[in-house]
Amino acid sequence: MKKDEIRKMLQDDIENFRSKAQHYDTLHLFEAAKYADNLASNIELALTTMPSDGDQKIY
């Protein structure tokens, strides 16, 4: 699996967790909403440090 494919999969996961957080919030499940939003934020933070296929290798 290429780095860009993994990046796309993680971006989809972020969107999924953000939508789940909104759904949980409408059901007044505030702890679940907070957890889903924090999980999306953590994946987003990890994604900022993940290299892409176009990046040069560091030796």
C-alpha cells in the first residue's frame, strides 16, 4: 500500500469520526461525541507528520 493511499484512508477516517461526533452530539451522548472528535483530531495530527509518495527519502 502506498503512502498516498494510506493518507486518503486516514482522511476518510477523520471525516467519519467527525460525522459520528456530530451524530452522537444530537443524541446527547456527549462523552462519545468528545471521544470521536478527539480521535479525529489525533489522527489529523498524526497525518501532518506522515510523508507522502512525492517526498524525498532522508538518508
